[in-house]
Amino acid sequence: MAAVLRARGLAKEFRGFRAVDDVDLDVPEGGVHALVGPNGAGKTTLFNLLTGFLRPTAGRVTFGEHELSGRPPERIARLGVARSFQITSLFAQLTAREHVELALQGGTGLGWRFWRSDKRLGRFGDRARDLLAQVRLADLADTRAGALSYGHKRALELALALALDPKVLLLDEPTAGMGAEDVDATVELIGRVRDGRTVVLVEHNMNVVASLADKVTVLQSGRVLAEGPYAEIRRDPRVVAAYLGDADATD
Amino acid sequence: MLQQAFDGLVSGAFYALLALGLAVIFGMLGVVNFAHGAFYMLGAFGAYVLLDHWGVSFWIALPVVPVVLGVVGVAVERLLVRRLAALDPLYNFLLTFGIALVLQDLVKREYGVQSQPYPRPSALSGSVNLGLFSYPSYRVFVLGVAVVACLVVWYALSRTRAGMIVRAATERPELTRALGIDVGRWVTPVFGAGIALAGLAGVLAAPMRAVNPLMGSDLIIAVFAVVVIGGLGSIFGSVVSGFAVGVLTAVTNFYLPSLSQTLVFILMVVVLLWRPAGLFGREEGVA
């Protein structure tokens, strides 16, 4: 499989500390690629580098023939690389529907009629309804995000990323803080939305990784420790050693 | 007493207009604009200079001065504030504080510290009967303009696509960018609009308050307290708190005149102790 998202020699240094250190990454097109590793391994930093929220100290990121490094996050999002955030991050005052409409209009620019009321334009209504139905939030479309339950918030975040109709979807710990039931629902949901796109996933829950990922990259101290299919990775002695004493190893 | 309360609403209108501008600018840029009072003062002086030098009437000044100041605000953001945006917000506090001092002293050099006279527009020189008491028409007009301006801003923010983006960018700039929206593009117009609101308040103040270089710095301290009471960055909170503080101050002035000047700060302390994020602020708003 050809790599759709590619990093070469990627590094990020914070005041002398190398959070990501000379990482090469090839994300194969159409697959689910999981990034795992103990806390502080640099997974979130790597995510921020891939999506333009951080500028690399060295190295480059390419998406197809587009150079991503150095571009601002909004440009990268519009090119087709969308992300979710690790910490639930929504607009407390906007309803679920407004969130999705905002994401839908993000890619379109405003045009000349930006002062017109949304209701009059109404052109995103159907798409928004579809997306909310996809993540099973259709009934909560008019609920303010602040009033949604944790699991629903995470589902809404996924709908936001999907609204950009991305070729590559980066999910930062999509099941973090969820109970078993929500985890299953999320796994099922990701399994559905992966059709026709590439998913990159930071995940601590090894059951989730086992059931979704085609390829796993293990990071430790900002470097790639091992890479391959899940079945291979879990037997890799270096990986086992990296996880020893880490609570995540018990998953 | 009722008339006092009405006076309070009118002074609350000034608080609300200024606090509204401060709130949108703070929300979008994370910058407390210390120059806000100076732009209010420039609004009043703009109206005065237009009338005094060119005989331009209040009715022309009312739309023209805020627009011109809005353009000045755009220039200030583009040329100065933007350069410091990546640094600690403290640098922009210092910058806007410096801008305030420079503007104030430039006006002081030209016109001195004494107050300049600005007549009420003749169409509004009388008074209207409000049923229970008669009241200067000009003040009724000020209140009306302020309420309309607040409603327009509210409509723009809550009902238009541009407004939705500005609210989103105010609340969570990172997520907004992740949705493919260029937040930086919206900073300049929002800054300009905030300054234009300060200019509008200034023009409205010219016929009823002393037009002098220090009128802004006198008022803005109370407005900062109003913003803190409403909740930093809360647009709705700043307007409600502006009118509420105006009325409470006026009523206090009636019963306990000695306390009225201090009241806004007492309210601020009480609110901070009780709800550190302000009445309508978000909890994360606590710095």
C-alpha cells in the first residue's frame, strides 16, 4: 500500500527536550494506523506536528504531493487531514447541529453572504443531519454541547472531524475516559467511518488497537521503537519491556 | 428615584458599549485593550473637532467618527498588536497602555485639559414625557442607540455565519482552526469593530459629558470592573453587567452618595470572591 501521509526525520524540541526525535512514519492509504507508547512517548506531539499545530524543529511531513510542514492547521484541515483532540474540546454554547454546520462551512470559506442568517442559507442542514445520524446524535441535534454526556461529546467530536470529509482522519485517544459500553460503540463507529479513508489513531486501550489497527507504530521517548501488525508488535520483546511497569501493559 | 434609575440606565449604556468592545477584543485576542478609554475619548473629540473646524453636525459625526476609528483600530491591530500576538499577552497590555498614554497626551497638547463645549443637537434639546416624569430627549436617544447597538452586535454574533465563527474562535481557537477556519483573518475586523463601538460611545458622550483628554481614563477603570463582574470574554455578561452597574450606582447615589463612586469596585470584589470567573464567565476563564 502506498503511504498517504509521510514523515521524514521529524523532530520537535522544547527547550532542549526532544519530545519527538527523528521519526520516520509512513501511513498506508486506506488503513487504520495506531500510534501507541507509554505516557510521554511523544504521541500527541507527533499528532500536533502532523496537523500543523506545532512547527517541527527538523524534518518534514508530506500528504500525497502536498508539503504539510510549515502550513497552518486550517490549511492542512482543508487539504483533507482532519483531527480530533485528546481533551474533549467543544464550544459549550453551540448546539450539536451548530458544531457540525461550523465544521461544514469551514472548508467553504464565507463567500459574499456571510452576514445572512444561517437559517436562510440552510444549505448545510441535510449534511449536518446525516453526520449527526452517523454518530447517533440525531436526537440531540439541538442540545448545547455543554449539556451532552461525555460519550456523546466524543461522538460529536468525531462528527466534526468527519464533516471536513477528510482523506486522513487523526483521532487522539478516541476512547479515553470511556466506560466499556462507550468504548465498544466507538470502536464500531470508527470501523464504519474508516471506509474510503485513512485513520491514524493514538490509543492506550490495547483491545481497541487489536480490533481496529492494521499497522501499529510503538513510540518511546520520542523515537520509533517498533512497527508492524498488532500480532507481531505485541510479541516484540522491546515493546514488552517498554510497557513493563506501565499501567497500560495490563490492557 | 425612578428618574435616578433611568439616569443609571443611561450611564449603564456607556458602560455596556465600552465593555462590549473590550469583551469581544479580549475573547478573540486574549488582550485587555487598555487603549479602549482613549478611543472613547477620541470619539468625543472627533465629534468636537468635526463641529468646531468644519461645522459638521452631530448627525453626520455619529456614523462617521466610529467608522473612522474602526479603521484606525484595524491599522493599530495590523501594524502593532499583531506583531506581539505570539508573545506573552503582557506585551500587548503594555503596548495598548502605551497607545492610551500617547493618544491622551497628543490631545492634551492640542487642546489642554479643560473641557470643550459640545452642544446637544437641536432636535434633541427638549425633554420627553415618559409618563411618570419628563426626561431629557437626548438621554433617551443615547439609551436607544446603545440598546440598538447591543442588539445589532448580538444579532451579528448569534445569528450570522460570521458571528458563529467569531464566537467559536473566541471560545476555542485551536478547535476552530482544526475545523479548517482561518481564525487569524477574523482578528482584525473584530478589533476594528470593538474600537468602533468605543468611538460610538465617545460621540454619544460628547453632548452630555465633559469633552476632555482624560474623560476616557476616568471611565475605563470602572469599565474594567464592569467587564470583570460580567465575566472576562463573556459578551452577554459584559452588556448585562454594564446596565446593572449603571443602575445600581445611580440608585446608590440617591441613598448613599458617598458610596456611589466606590460601588462598582465593591461589586467587583464581591463577585470575584463569590464567582471568580465573573457572573457569566466560563470557569476556564480564570487566569
